[in-house]
Amino acid sequence: LWMADGVTPLGDTDGDTIPDTGSLATGESVNIVVSVDVPGTVSPGDTELSLVTFTSSNDPTRSKTAKFTTTVPPPGVSIGPRAYFPLLPGDTAQATMEARNTGGFPDTVELNASSANGWTVTLFEADGVTPLVDTDGDGLVDTGELVGLTSASIVVGVQVPSDAPLDTVDRTDVVASSAADPAQTDVSTVVIELAGPPSPEWPQFHHDRERSGVNPVPFEMPMTERWRTNLGGWAIQWTGAVIADHTVFVSSPSGSVYALDIGTGAVKWSSSLGTPGYISGTPAVAYGNVYVAMSTNGASSVTMFALDEATGNIVWSDEVFTGFAEAFTTATVAAGNVYWYDFSGSTVHANDALSGRRLWTYSMPDWGFQGPSYWGGILYVADVSGNIFALDAFTGAEIWSAAIASSITSAPTLHGGVLYVGDYSGSLYAIDALSGETIWAASSLGALVDVSSPVVAEGLVFVGVFDFDYYSGIMYALDAETGSTVWSYRIFAGPIGNSPAYNNGTVFVTSWAGDLLAFDGSTGALLQQLSLSPYGSTSSAALGDGYLVIGDQDGEITGFGFVGAGEVKKVVASPASADIPVTTAGLFTAGAYDAYDNLVGGGTFVWDSLADLGTILPIESDGTKVVYVAGTVAGTDTLEVSSGAFTGQATVNVLPGALDHVDVIPGVASVVAGTTLQFDAAAKDRFGNVISGPTFTWAVSGGIGTVTSGGLFTASTSTGEGLVTARTGTETGTAIVEVVPGALASLGATPSPISVSAGTTIMVSAQGYDQYGNAIEGLSYAWSTTIGGVTPTAPGSPIAILTAGLTAGTGVLSIASGGQTLLVPVQVVPGPVSRIVVNPSPATVAAGGTLAFAATPMDAFGNAISGVTLVWAASASIGTISDAGVLTAATAVGSGTVTVTVGSVSATIDVEVVAGPLVTIAVSPSPLTVAAGGTAVLSAAGQDAYGNAVRGATITWSATAGSILPLSVDGSLVQYQAPTSTGAATLTASSGAIMRQVIATVAPGPPASLIVSAAASSVSAGGTVLFTAILSDAYGNAISGPAVSWSASSGSISSDGVLTAPTQAGIVVVKATSSGRQATATIVVIAGALDRLEASPAAVNVATGSGATLTVIGKDQYGNTVEGLTYAWTTTIGSVQPASDSRYASFFAGDAGGTGTITVTSGGKTATISVTITESALPIVRQATQATSLIFLAVAIVAIAASVFLYVRYREAHRKLGEMGEKPEGGKPET
């Protein structure tokens, strides 16, 4: 139990050992904190009920009990909150979430995230930079272990690809699971929407899926009626038109859907889909389709249709049987899906927008009317019982729900994270779109809000209502922050049953009165009023392409144009460009368009051909359609069409006719071998017009080269004749080509290079070539040589005789012609092997080392011979030799031979293997143990890497402790003198840079002394104290290991030297024995803790006026006297006066008889003496003359005076306590 701060423990203010609140006045209260500590031994799911009872100190029968249930939750996790980001391609979303261990025990929250579109998702720590890792090795990143009921912040990073298309919605699911129980999971979501710019048209009900009701393109007032189209006389009731691609799409209770040209009102197509006579839904246009709900199957079903936007043909449909069906629902298209209601089936449907596949459904408590709205991956739906639901648009899962006062028949409007909707109580609500919490409610705006979705603009909310008389209507503008009314406008006889629209500061609405009204959005001033139908209008307006389009109860759709709409601003010829082959024709149309690119009808058009490459023939009398007939000459013509002051143009490319033949240019060519020549080809029609664009297939025949796809011919490196052809279609063109040799580029000789034995001759021939090796005849050659001699067979002849000398060597034969020179290497080779020269010879090699031998074979004339194979062999005693003549010596010293052989010729060398360099010193013994102050003899020897003794090595010694005495001149034998202290010493033997260290362990010598000591100088009776025995050698080094036996003169002592003191105070002698040595120590046993007090006499029997001497002594539990105590004396009768050391006290009986108790206390202990006082017949002054001593009389007089003084003080204190105890005003104090 704690005070309100939760830190300060609740105290016991009245000393009854129970925590309390302290004194509280009547009506006063105080907060306390109750905490329950959960033991570490509990299990998941354990629960405990704690009771805290509050009791009145005034009346203990009055109490209240509070109950506290403490639960240790089983394993579980949570993750959230969900997040929504409107982003652009290339952006990155970072959503902060809390991953929570909802269980009571430590657990690891495993995390996995995936994007529906496959975007890159990374989970970070709370800093948004450090990626989460897999701490428990299960393949999933996680939070690391979290203690029970704690959270860790994480950041979910989603990278939007830079090439992601706009109008894409991505859902990233972040799944959290418990490592302790993987079945316990939770999911949160990050929704990213790549929303494109708002449509300049009106493709869905109330402009968009959020039902904003705002067109972002500013139109200029006033409006002018441009066209009016009757759709069969069926009232266009509680539905509205939409605008997309300059086309108006609207449904009718006739069961049909219409597409109208927005500039003229002409019907482009119509499609009969539903049962006539029932409400039809407002369409939506997206993905090239028109989505609309119709009452079908005799009004027993609602069917959602997807129609081809261009033709009205059915792409897919989804029928839902409900028993009774009105298709009030609008179609909401978002995130690749279409969402809608089935009316009396009370169900929300989600279909794939392209395939129609049903994705999910959601059942509402009651009917849904005007259809859902969408924002940020959430679908918002409402029913006629006043329920509002926020659903996950991807799964249909409920996110939140709310209920308002009455029926809802309109689609909610979403703006800035706030949902706005009205109900049949005449109220408008602003609700937090993420939580469902009401921000404000504007009540009593009218009798009811019918199918009127609000518009939010300029910080205002615009909504129409039925007036309280149900006969008129009121248009309201409310403050978007507070819901307070800014302005209102009452429409007599005009209840408002449709949704207002907004553009460029103007609000538009119709009513049952049958007029279209335009208000200044800021002031509510009526700017314009246009007549629709005397029967009224419940159709919602659509604004786009400079028009406001509205339906009425007469079944008509009217197009009102803003400034610039319906007025010709340009003339357009279509197509803008056309390709027409010679002597053929093409169709062209003309149209007049306004400033918003809407078609304007009623004009006439005049055409002209500016280049006169063809003839124009009219088809329609007004010039809207003509045929252009091309002549025989190809080229570019411009068609000009005019209507009034406006002119448009179209470009006509008069194309050549069909392929007739192909020309290759040049037709005949001579090409040097290895060079290139560009050929061109021209495809022509029968009129000789060059046909552009065809591709040619080029080919070469005769093996004279290659040609690229672009006609670049590369001649072969060999000469010859052939053809180059170009083919397109069925036609081929041909060129004749000859490949000729090029200029002299090189000379060749045979043989080359030349190898000849000394004193012999050889014939050499020469030939000239171009750069590709084509032989060139008729050349003259000049010959010369640097070795031997050369003679041509005739002057300038290509053939000559080369004569070699007797000495082996190399030279160059030079052949020249036409500025080119050829140098031919000439080599005079030696004769057969006659002897072998080996180096070194003889040889010495270190044990384990290598030695390379070089052998040179020579002929009889001393010419070294290369390129022959040498065979090597070595005695086994000296090692092995490789094929390259490298001897690897044995690791032991010795001698032998190496032999090298070429054919039948050989040579032998003597080899000795000797010890290698000194690499180590062997020391014995190693390691070394010696007693403190003792000696030891060590020997040392130098060795090579293989343990061969190295002669002549002198060894020097050093020691880190102790000393070394050489016993030999070369240091191979020494004596080590150990120090007198134990420890380790390092002995170092070295020779030059080589050294060897030996660790000498100096151990204690034989036992020489034993010392005993205690951990304290005294010990309490019955207590324990540790004794320690230390055994040392002659130098004082402690010796460990020998056993110690213990004995004590009293008490007991364990084998570990722990003395248990006797229960009586005194001196104990402890003796230790080890390794023949003995030692003793003494310790004082003192009294233990105070156990009791002994007072004497046990009873006092005296007469009045007499006294007694009292004594007290403290004892421990064994009866030992405890010294140094201070005693406090009190009495209930007479008086008691302690002496200076308080062990003694004098008691004086006083002048009144009776019984009582003398109490003495010390150290929390108490002793009592019973007192009996009998009254004496003598007055106190006479008693002094009796046997009572004068000293006792003096004490008695002092005691009487003290008693009087104390009595007076007692009376005064008692009076003050009485005053303090009087009951204060308002009630008795209570604790």
C-alpha cells in the first residue's frame, strides 16, 4: 500500500501496526495506490484475487473491501497502429509501430512484412536507420526478448519504386507472432496510395471516391443552357451523371445506361440492363469501363455491371438476389476494386474492377442506400439504422464502428481525415475518420438530411436539408472546424434531396422546386437560378469540361455551359496526319471545339489541298466528312479546313505505291582486297517514286567478301569476282564486283628461320605479298647475310644459296624488295656431345640445404650444346637431386657423389654434407625445480635445425634470480644457485643471436616453523572464530599442502580450524600440529548478546517511610554477565533512584501503603520486582528516630518532594490532554 505518489509507503500513524490514511476530517478523502508483486514462480494464465479492507478507527465494525484481480497473461503479441501515406513514385514511407509482448513472461516478438505489390519493405529499430536482425536464429527478424507487458518501437520502411504508376494502392501487412507460442499473432497494415492529381472531370459520384464534390478546374460564371436531352421520360431520380473523356454517363429508371457527348448532348450509345421502373445507380468510370448498379430480375436482384466505356458492351456482371431491390447505390472505384451496396440485402460488396471476381462481402445491420466512400485504404459505409463502419478496403475487416441518432441515406464525405455525414434527425456530423470519434455535431438543421453528401471547401461544409415543414429546403454553409452555421438559404417548396457541388467559389444545388441554384460559397448570395423541370430534381450535379450536367424528374439531362463552353475556339481536322499511297483515298472529318475541347455542333466546313498532290471530294454537305484522293506523285500535302474565322489543318503523306523494282548503286565496282565500299539500294514503285522505309536483305556471292545489313561491303582478303545483291519483298537488285590485290606489304622466305650445320649449304626462296597475303609476281630481290655467305641464282632472283661457316652461332639473312625488307634468323648449330662440364666441383652443402649444379654439354670443338636432356643422380647418403640438377641435402652429415649423364657421356663430382648454422641450444634439465637456497647442475649444447652438433659454439648464461657458476670453459656445463625466496626464475643460455630459456621453479625447503593466529581477539560464548596455521621453511617461505591437526583447551575446534567457543566466558588455548611442528594461540571468550535481566530482591516488603536497595545484572543465554549495560528504572508505587552505574538503585516507600511493581529495562529486556508497602503507625518524622538510618530519611524526603512535583506536572498534563480530546466541530477526529 502506497501513498498517492505510488512511491511513499503508507504509514502507520496511530501505532496499531496497520497502515492507515492518517486522520481525515468528515467528508475528506485520500487516494492510495495498491500494488501486487507477482512471484517469479507463477505460470502463464495464473490469476489472483487480492482484497484490501478499509476500516474506520472510530467504529471498527464499519469497513469497505476493494477487490483487485491480478492476471499473468498467456503468451501474446500486438502490433500497430495501422498507417496511411499519400506518396509519389520514388518516395519512402516510414511508419512507427509498437510491437508489444502482451504476455506476462519474457517473449520475443517475431516480425514479418510483405508488400502486396512486391515493393521493398525493411523493418528498422526505433531510430529508423538500424535494420532489425534475427536474434533467435529462426529466420525472422525480431524485437529481441521483451519482458512481459512491454513494447518495443519499430519503424516499417516501404520503398515506393520510381516507376510505380499513379493511382496505385499498396498494402503492406506487418505480422507479429510470439516466439513462445507462434499461434499467437497480430497484424497491422501500412497503406500507401499513389494518388494522381484530382480529375479535371467528374468520373465518379460527387466527383471522386472520397465524395469531395469539388472540381479543381476553375470555371467562370454565368452558366448558359447549351443542350437538353430526353432519355425516354423516366424521371432521373436519386441518381446523378458522371463525366469522363468528354462524355456524360447516366442511368435511368428505364433500366438503361446512356453515354452522351458532353458538347452536344447527342447519345453515343445506350445499353438496356435492368428492370424498368426502379431506381438505378450512379455510374463510375475507370480502367476503360463504366460501372453501374441496376435493379434486375424483376426487381428481386441488384446487379453490378462493368460496361466497355467506348461501346457500352457488358465486360462483366455480378448479380445478388435480395428479394426486393432498388439500385440506390453508387459505384465506388478505388485500389483496383469496385465497391457497392445491394440495398435490402444489407451487404457491402467488393469486386475486382477488371475481372469482376468477388473479393469480399460485409453484412451491415440494416439497408444501405447511396453507397460507400473510400479514403486511405479504408471503405466507409452506413446503413438506415444510423450505423457507420470503417472497413479495411482490401479484406473487408471492420476497423471501427460508430452509431449516430438516425437513418443515413447519403454517402459520407471524406476531407482532411474527417468524415462528414447527415442523418434523418436533421443533424450533420464531423467524425474522425481514423478512430470513429465524433468531433462535432450540428443538430436541428432541418427535418432530415436526405441523399445529400456534403461538400467541404473554403473551410466550410455545404449541405442541403429538408426544412421542418417537409415542404421547403434549406442550403447550409457550416464552419468545418466547429459545425456552427455561417450562412443558410431557404428554398420555398424545394426540399433538397441531392448532393451539392462546388467549383471556383460557387456552390450548386437543385431541389424539388425544379431549379438549379448557384450560391456564392463565402456569403450564400444567390448568383444564378436556372429552370430544370416543374416536377423538381433529385439528381446530383456533375461538373467537368466546362459543363454542369444535371438530370430532372422529366427524364431530361441538361448541359449548362460555363463561360467558354459551347463556343467555337478552334477547328480540328481528323485525323491530324494520314498516310495515303498514290492513287488511293482517305477519309477526313472536321469538327469545331470549344475552349474545353468539347465538340460544338451546327457549323459548316470548307476544305483545300495546299500542295495539290490530290483531290478533295465532299461526302457530307456541311463539310464534316470528305475523301482525299492522292495523285501519282509521292510527297507531303497539307489539308486546310475552315469554319467561320477558325482554321484547322491535317498533314497527308502521299506514299509511293507498291514495290516494283530495286536499284543497287553502284552497279559495277572494283574493290581492293580487304577494303570497303558502301552500296545503296532504292526500292521504287511503278511510277519511279522511291519507297522509303523498306529494309533490304544484302548478300554476296562468289566468296568475294561480306556485306552488312546497311549495305557496307567489305572485300575478301583474297582476289576474285562475284555479285552484291539487295532484296526487299520479292524484288532483288544486283551489282558486279571484282576484288584485286593491294600494294606490297610484306616479304616471305622459305625456309624461315634457317638452321644449318657448320660448313654446309641450303637453298632459300623469297616471295612478295600484299597485306592479306596475296602473292605479287615480278618483283626484284636483293640478298645479304651476317653469317656465312649468300649468292642469288641470278641478279634480282627470288632464289639464292646460303653457305654456313665452321663455328656455331647466329646471324641474319636480309632480303629486300620494293621498300620492304625481310630479316630471316640463321643459326649454325654445333656437333654431337663429346664431354660435360659441371660446376661446382667438388661441392660442400649444409645439412638439409640445397645446392644447384650447372652442367654444360660440349661438342668436340668446344661449342656448348643446348636442348639436350641431362640425367642427374646422387648417392643416398648425401640426399636427393632433381631433374634440374638441384641437390636437396640429407639432414645428417656425410659424403657421396653426384653424377650427370647425356647419352653415353657422363661426369661425377664429390660432395660433402656438413652441419648447418646454429639455430638452437639444447639445455638439460628443462624445466628445473630446486629448493630455495639449493643448487643444480645444467648442461647445454649448440645444434643446427636438424639436431646436428655445431662445433665451436661458446655458450653464455644469465639468471633473473639466483646465480650461475660455469663448470666448463665453453659454458656447456654450469651450476645454478637458487635464491632463498620461492618463485620462478628464468635461466638463459645464449650463443650469438641464438638463446634458450629454462624456467627454474624455486620451491620451499623443509618445514622449519609453525605460526597460529585467530581471526579475532575475542569470541562470544557459543560463537565461532577461524584459526589459521602457517607452516614455513628456514627462509620463511610458506609451505602449502601438509595437513594441520587442531585441539582446544575448551569448546571444540574443527579440522578446518573453526573454534566453537564454550558457553562460559574465559580464556581458550588452541594448539596446531603439522609436520612435527607445534604452535598455540589464546582467545578470550566473552559474554554473548543480552538474553535476560536478573533483579534482586525478587520482592520488596517494606513499611511506609522505609526503603530498600535494589540490584540488577544482565545475562546472556548461557548465564554470563553482560558488561557495559545501562539500566532504566521505573516504579508504579513509591519512588526509585538509580546509582551512577545504574546497576544499583534505592527504593523509597513513601507514606502510603499498597502494592506495585518496579521495572528495570536494558537492551530491549525487562525484569520486575513486586512491591508491598504496609502503613506504619508512626508519622514520618518519628520513623526517622527509629532504626531507619538518617541517610534513608534524607532519600525519603527528596523522594516525597519529587513525588509532589511530579504530581503537579501530571495534573497539568492531564488538563491539557482533556482540552485536546474535546470533540471538534464537525465530528470526532478519526484515524
